[in-house]
Amino acid sequence: MPNKSVPGWTQVPVTASEITSIHYDRIASDGSSNQLTVAYQIKDNLAAVRQTATLTQVVGTYPVAVATILAAINTAQGT
């Protein structure tokens, strides 16, 4: 995934080590639909934390693979 140029710094893609929490809320009583909320850190190319952010989306059953979560985060971040 590519780095992203932000005014004054370079944002790098989020990796598993930047995820700080993963939370599921059941939407459907049978567990077939859940709301996933992921908190993560955004780092620069020098490994300094520049921001924290969250991603929330509706998913099917859980758990969702970390690779799938990272792909959604980095797509949302443009990295």
C-alpha cells in the first residue's frame, strides 16, 4: 500500500500493531449482522503517532480477519 503525502509529513499504511481496539455490537438477534468499531493510530514515516481514528462498519458474523480490517482502514485512509 502506498504512503500518503499530508501537508508537513508522510502518512504510512496502518498495520496490525497500530490497532488499539476492536469492538463488536450485535445488530441482529441471531448474530448475523454486527457493527464493528476499530480504533487505530495513524503514524508518519518516522513511526511517530500523528493521529488516532476509528472505523465503524456493519459486518456479518465475527470475528473479521485482521487483514480484512486493515484493508478497510487503509482504503478509508487512502494509503
